[in-house]
Amino acid sequence: MGVSGIATNLLSRRGITDWRVLFMIGLLLSPSIYYLIFGALPEVEVTSSLPLLIGGGLLVGVGSAMGSGCTSGHSVCGIARLAPGSLVITVIFMVAGGVSVFVLKHLMGG
């Protein structure tokens, strides 16, 4: 969806546009709309600790800033456009994600 770029640009003075604001409002309201239509929310089970989730979120944010875009932007859009940089960044994302999961789950027991 490109949420990292939309949220980042929304926070800058020149990035505030109607479509970004509406997109973020829709993103935040969509669970309530789902609940009104279906009468219940899907069950979600979180098995990781809060510090691990916060750390992972921060790492994703830093990674998307360093990589000049998020995984969906590079992986879906960039590779579809045959952008060499997006292919490289996607490989780096995938390897870093695999290494992170291995270290946190198997070496650190998270």
C-alpha cells in the first residue's frame, strides 16, 4: 500500500494532501466499518512480546527510510517496473527479515 511513504509525507508540511489524509482516516476507521457490517472483528492472536513488536516496528520504519521506500513499494511496484534498485532492495529486505527471525526466535528464544 505504501503506507510508510504516505505517513512520512503526511507529517511534512509539503506532503499534506487531501488524499493522504483521507487514506489514513480510512485506514484507521476500517476496523469499525468491518465491525458494523459483520458484527465481529476477526480474531487476532499476538504471540510476541510488546517490546519485540515495538522494536520490530521501529526497525521496519528505519529500514523503509534507509531503503527509500517500503517493502510493498519496492517489491510489488518496483520489480513490476523492472527497476534494478528495487530488486536489490527486495533481496536485502528478505535476507534481513530471515536473519532477524532466526536470531530472535532461535538464538534469543523470542
